[in-house]
Amino acid sequence: MHPASFFPISIDQSRVMYVNPKNPTALLAASAAIQSLRMGKEIHGYIMRTGLDSDEVVWSALPDMYGKCGSIEEARRISDKMVNGDVAKP
């Protein structure tokens, strides 16, 4: 796989990790597991920029990540959008 196809995730101010974006739900789960809201938000932004936000599996992983990272209000906002059928528009 070409290096340009990897997604950069900032670890801290001086280090960046490049990951394969083929499975953003795994990236969201990893963010939740280490409770990194910053990384989760970066992945969420990537999902939005690349049009993956219309995938219901990806979309359903977002509230889980936000909730496990302590951002309950954002988790609720996204869950409410899912209930209203507004999956493609966060």
C-alpha cells in the first residue's frame, strides 16, 4: 500500500502515527480503548472528509467512541441524529 494512503494521527506534538484508514471503526475502537478524545476527533474528521459518514457501521461506532472518551454530550448528539435518520449529516 502506498504511504500516502495512510492516515496521520498525532500522538503528541512531536510524533505522528500513520495508520491504514480502511477500517475506521477499528480506529475509533482504538481511540475509545485508550480514551483519546483527540485521536477520536481526528478520525471523525477524516470520516467526514472522505464521505465514510454515510456508512451506518462507521456511524454507529462514533457515539461509542465519544462516550468512552468522556464526551457524553457529543455521543448523545450523534445518537440522536441516528434515531432521526440523519446518518450522513453529523
